[in-house]
Amino acid sequence: MREYEFTFVVQPEISEEGLEGLCGKFEDALERAGGTRLFYEDWGRRRLAYEIQKFQKGHYLVMHFLDAGKAVPEVERVARLEDSILRFLTVQADDDVTDIESRKSEAVKLEEERKQKAAERAAREAEEAAARAAEAEQARADADEAAAADADEADSAADADDDDSSDADDEETESE
């Protein structure tokens, strides 16, 4: 048995359901050809090195699987037929996997760790987004407060100018 890495880039606006459906198609092709899926790595949205089909970003995924070599053409055929896939590449990661069961259990552990890290990252990003929103709200409040203070100052200055001009009118009247 050999271990393969099938890396593919999907259009960036594809939904989670679309990604799951796409991964399901690859898993079906693997099962039909006798391969065994180990795990997926989701690298997320990244900027492409060059524009592909007018897309500047793409969603990167890597599927690791075990097979004797028969599943590779089938998986690549499915990738060619799928319109949402921009690019794909299959690489042989290990040419001889002897202990298949231990590799499967190792893959399960890796996938669980990745899911946990992804959940932690999502929580951290949500906290950062909330902090940025609070900062923006505070900045807006400060700006509104400063604008109100400037308006009050302008009103006070206008009142003082009115008082000065009326005093000058009074002085002109007295001198005549």
C-alpha cells in the first residue's frame, strides 16, 4: 500500500455544504477503486500565485489516502469533471505503508487535533472580531463626542462674536 496526498484548490466562494459534497464525491471514487481515506487538511482560503479562471483566491484542501495506485486515476477523473475545482495535484507521500491500522489510527488522531485547533482558531478569531467591533464603536463614540464639543465651541465663539459686535455698535452710537 502507498500513501497519497491529493491537493486541490476550489473556487473561494464555495459553501461548506458544497465542500462536503465535493469531498463526498472523492470518497466515493476512492471506495469504488478500493482506496482508504485517512484524513483531510483544510488550509483555508489563500491568495493564488496567479489568476485562475478570473479568481485571485482559492480554498485549499488536501486529502490523504492509502491505495495500491488504482484510485489515483479515478480521483483525478472526478476532479477534472468538477467545475468548482481550479487546480489539483496528486503526490505519493510514502511508497510503502506496512502497518495500515496504525496509520489509520494516527490519521484519526491528527484529524481530531486539527478539528480542535480549528475550533480554537475560530473562537480566537471571534474574540478578535468582537474586540475590533468594540474598538470601532468606542472610536465612533469618541468622534461623536469630539464633534459635539467642536459644535459647542463654535456656538460659544459665535455668541461671543455677536456680543462683541453689539458692544461695538453701542460704542459707535455713543460716540455720535
